[in-house]
Amino acid sequence: MAQIIVVTSGKGGVGKTTSSAAIATGLALQGHKTVVIDFDIGLRNLDLIMGCERRVVYDFVNVINGEANLNQALIKDKRCEKLFVLPASQTRDKDALTKEGVGRVLDDLAKEFDYILCDSPAGIEQGAMMALYFADIAIVTTNPEVSSVRDSDRILGMLQSKSRRAEQNLEPIKEYLLLTRYSPTRVKSGEMLSVEDVSEILAIPLLGVIPESQSVLKASNSGVPVIIDQESDAGLAYSDTVARLLGEDLPVRFITEEKKGFLQRIFGS
Amino acid sequence: MSLLDYFRSNKKTSTAVMAKERLQIIVAHQRGERGAPDYFPQMKQEIIEVIRKYVQISEDQVSVQLDQNDDNLSVLELNVTLPDR
């Protein structure tokens, strides 16, 4: 039975696409056949982060409208045998996503895949609502910052009232917190909300903490999901996140300040 | 943090504490409105108008809350703080 996972947040720019790319790649590397779908119609970007932008021929909306079949639109990842990308349309508007159309495509994908990741657009309009509607699991991506936390709480409300599981009185969507762009140094100096603060306010289980890291920009520059970079703390933190998603119980890393050398302490970094 | 910073900071309340307090209030408020029917804000406004016909009150002296206790029981709670005479 395929699991449908939505990566959502409400607020833009918190790391949904970065996280979708990394988690999808991580699941596939663990041997699970995975597809990641870009729901941001009109503003597609997942293809760039995954490094397959020049191989896009057909897209999600083409499949919904019957202008192409799934096998024509799915892009097979270069690095990972079990990973596929379904890109968003760049031209049409968000209303191209209908509940019937999206449901039909997800049903077809569920026959072939173990995991279906839905990379939600920002906001609470059609695209975002369609990305979360069919979900079994929600990864609520949040930055330790007031507007992001508030918007995440709004999205939790949507998951609990506007999803298929809510409408049909099924078991609720499993909601998890993914805290991104975390800076232990700033938390220590009292300038940033801590993991405990955000967990307490949103009151959902923690799936992972991704430290603010230069490797994320480097990864997107080169079109390689950051989880591939196993020398970086962000890459390792995403690997831990995927392991937890698969049921492992791992301690959270990279949430305390790194020790600095004596000279660094005096002269700053 | 460099040596100079050791002499400067740590005097003011941390901004993270402020952020947490503000969020707790706004999130509690948001959750109060979650799951309420669409007519709820207007009904709340009209209840306030009716009370105002008789007593001078401001909006923050009235709290109207809808609690869903279980599947077939909702409780509408109305709290009015009347002004001192």
C-alpha cells in the first residue's frame, strides 16, 4: 500500500522543495520506489533542485488532462534507480488541479510506488489544498521564526478539517514537525526559538531538525539533493529524518553549538 | 561570539522568549476559531450588538467560544464582563 506524504508549511521559502527533494531521494536510496510530485503549478522548481530541468517534456497537468500518460511525464532520476520526478506545469494556473484529476493520478501512481511525495506550494490556495488533500502523512516544514510557526499552525488546522481523511472521518493524517534552518548558536544566545519551544507550541511529534547550512545552497546550485552530500551536517540530518520516517528511533543531532577553537573565540568567525 | 561580545550582550530579555510568548497567544486564539462554522464570526458580532443595546461594552469584554465536546454535543459559551457602575 503506497503512502502519500505531503511536505507543507503555509509560509514560503522555509525549505519545502529542498526537503521534498532530500527526503524523496533518501527514501529511494533506502530501496523504496518513490515519486516526488511538484504541486506548484506555474512556479515549478523541484526539477531544478533535483537537477532534471532539461529533461522535462510533459508535466502533471498534461497527465491530469489526458494529454500525456504517466510514463511519458515521469522523469527517472540519474543518480537513483528507484526515484522519479513528476514536474509541475509552468504555464497553466493553479485551478488546473482538480480533486478528481489529482485523485486519479495518485491512484495510478499508488499501483507502482511505495511512497508518493507531494511538494506543496506556499499559501492555502488550490495547489496547496490539493497537495494535502489525499495525504496519509504530513511533514510540516517550519523555520524557528514567528511567521513560519504561526502559518504551520494554520496548516495543521487545514490538515485536520479540509483533507480527505477529515472529510471521510478516517484515521487522521499523521502530522510531523520538520524544523529547518536551525542555528544552535543563535538559540543559545536567546535570539532564536529552540526545538523545544516550537515543538511545544505546535504540539506535534518531531521528525527532524535541519541545521542552517551552506551546503544547502551549494546543493541547489548544482542540482543535487542535499542528502547526497553525506559530508554536510544538513545532508546527515536529512538522512536521520528519513530513517525516523521509516520507523527508526534516532537521537536528534546538530542542535547544540559546535565547539570553537581558542582563536575563533577571541577573534570571532 | 567574539571576546567583545562577552562585554556587550546578555542584559536584555532574550527575543526568543518574546517570540514564544507572542506565538502562544496567537496560536491559542487561532485554535479557538478552528473548526467553527462559517457563520460564527457574524453571529458573534450580532450577539455583541444586542448586548450593546442595553449595556455599554467594548468588544474585548465579550468572549464567545464554541467547544466541540464530543461528536454530537457542542457548547456555545458566552462570557460578558459588565462594566462597574
